[in-house]
Amino acid sequence: MAGMDPSSQDDSALMNSINVTPFVDVVLVLLVIFMITAPMLVKDIIGLQLPKTSTSDGQTTQTLAIAVNKQGNVLLNGQPVDDATLTAEITKAISNDSQTQAVIAADVDVPYGRVMKVIDLMKSAGLQRFAVQIEKQDTATQ
């Protein structure tokens, strides 16, 4: 098989692999552009024209994201915390903003008692405004 020796091939031979690095670079740049422009476009797509005022109260309600995974571990805003730290962080958030609220998301396999323990910790820290996150069941799959 003459001519099959890789050292004897010339530059005119076909490449047998594709360099995907430039493609990945372009895709990442497009992703960043989309992430920056998407929030601005949503307002225009929905057709909202927000009112403009010269004064504002400057307050936004702080929302804490509390999750309980399958192992029963608690995550506060994506960071794992123990029960004492959760209570301390909630107390600190309430001292900064009395209107602080929380959204609790728990895995379906988490024991009911563990979720109730987290809710009890939140209430004992003074947080009264919270919601439990669920997913709507598709009626066609029942």
C-alpha cells in the first residue's frame, strides 16, 4: 500500500477531522449576546411600557430560595447550609428587609418531616412569608 505512510502525505490531502474550536467560540459569543439582550426583549415582546417616575421608594422585596435535596440537605440560594446557618441567614435577611419572603423547593422523595422542620426553622427565625414550589401535573399523563 504505497502512499499510505503518513510521513509521505502532502498538504493537499483531505483532513479527516474537523476543528470545532472556532465553532465553539462563535456559539459562546452568541450565547452571551442572547443572555444580555433577552431580558430587554421580553418587555418589548409582551408590550409593556413601564411608567416612569421621578421618585421611588427604592425597595425591592428580597426572596430567599430554599431547597431540600433527596438526601435532606438544605441549600440557601444554591449554597449548602446547616440548620443553624439557615436560621441565622434568615434572621439577618429579615433584619435588613422586613418584607423578606422565601420559596421552598423540596424533592418529591424528601420525607415530609424534613420539609416541616425547615418550615419550622424559617418561622422560628421570624420569616412568615413563604411559598412552596411545585410543578403542575400534566393531565394527559394521569
